Amino acid sequence: MKDEQRKYIDAQLAKLEHYVTGVIDGTILTNQDIKLAVERYKRDRLNPIYTFRLDKLDKFFYFLSYIKINQDNQYTTFQPEPFQVFYLANIYGFYYTDTEDRRFTTSFLSIARKAGKSTLACIQALYHLAGDNALDAQVYLISDTRELANNSLKITKDLVSNSAALKKRIRNLFYSLRYKTSKTNSFIKSSTGDPEKLNSIRPNFALLDETHLFNDSQLPDMLKSGQIGIKSPLMSMTSTRGFLLNGHFQFDYEQHLKKVLRQEKEDENIFIMMFGLDSIEEINDPST
């Protein structure tokens, strides 16, 4: 490992500690659900059932050091924000003790528009394609509409095209990306969220983008069943808040996740980050 990559990794670990400390002491302003997510992280670091694997984080952030993204109209090395580091560190850092099995097999990120969630998810897709050592990995970028799904695929292709190390190893095809070696033949594909068409897939990683557009849990449930038997799979759900309320998947699912964060329900395999206002009065309160 080169010195510059070691410095990059150490910088991300420093961001993690900065974010955790800042949320706890109040120097980083955020909502109650994020505070509860940080408290959960602190509890889990002390839980003997789990081990926080710095060696695994080194591996993930090493991969990240090769990613270049479009910032200010030029491609430069990806520098994740502290909240993004917290998100990634939880997903790729927690393992069941004395195993090689990641603790989190599902993640849920709800955040405002233009916060980089799509790029973040596409970077994760590339890691599961070429960095996670999975043989013949199937990676799917799934959205409610073809336009959204194709946009995720385009972001992923642009990341590869402008990151020299990835471009040497990953082929950008018209409808997919391929990572092929003597040992593996892995791919990334995009798709609309039609449960009938996706019934037979077995995704190592599945991105469900803009879940506020989903009417029910049929697609997430089907994808999770397709991941049975896969080692350390991940279904990543990302979304803005949307405007659909009772009777739609995301609103109902968020009520369950809030209970998990408040320790009223158990769901140890999902990582949760939900940004938002704690009350409508905060809109005109500059202190929040």
C-alpha cells in the first residue's frame, strides 16, 4: 500500500470519529433519528456478538481511494463527507464475531435531494462487482422507472470511465458493466422494479433507488429471498422522503425502522440512516 493510500484511509477513519463525537456532543446538528443511529453504533461497538473490523474497513477505503467523481466539472478522488463515512463504515465494518460474515445485509438511507446518495450507491455497486471478492457477482441497480435505473447505470459507467484503475479492469458495455478474470465473471445491470421480471435473480448487491415510489414491499421481499445462500449480500435502499403517506411502502417501513432505532423492535441486520426534521416548527428555527 502506498503512503498516499494509507493517508487516505486514515483520513476516512478520522472522519468517522469526528462524526460520531460531533453528533453526540451536539457540535454537528442533526435530527433525532441520526442521533439514535450513532447511539446504536456506540452500543454495538461494545457488543461481543459483533466485531468492528478495521482490516475490512482498510480494504474498503483502499478501494475507495481509486474512485474519482465529478466535482466542480472535473474528476477528482472521491472525498466522502463524514456522514457518508459513518454510513459506509457501519455497513462494511461490522462483522459477526469470529466469522467472515458481515452483520448488515440491508441498509436504508433517506436523505434530501442532491446529497450524493446515488453516487454513493453506485460506488458501493462497483465495490461489490470488483472489490468484495465474490465469485460471479450479480449486481443490480433497480428503480421504479427506466429513466431512474438508466441514470444509475450512467453514473456507474462514468465512475469507471474516469477512474484509471477501474477502467483497466471493468468493461463498460451498452446495457451493463463486466468484471471478468480467470476466476470470476461478474456484472452490473440496471432494471425497473418489476417483481415478475426479477423473480429469478440472485443479487449479491441490489440497489433499490427512490423507494418512496414503491407501493408495497413485494419487490424488497422478493430480492431478499433471492439473496438467501449468498455470503454477505447487501440490499441497499436509498431515497428522498417523497410525498406518499399511508399505504405506501416507504412510510410504513420507516415506522418500523424508527421502532428499531428506539429499541422497541429488533432487526439487527439492517443499518438505518434517516435524515429529516423532528418537527415542522424547525423550518423557521435557525438554531436547528
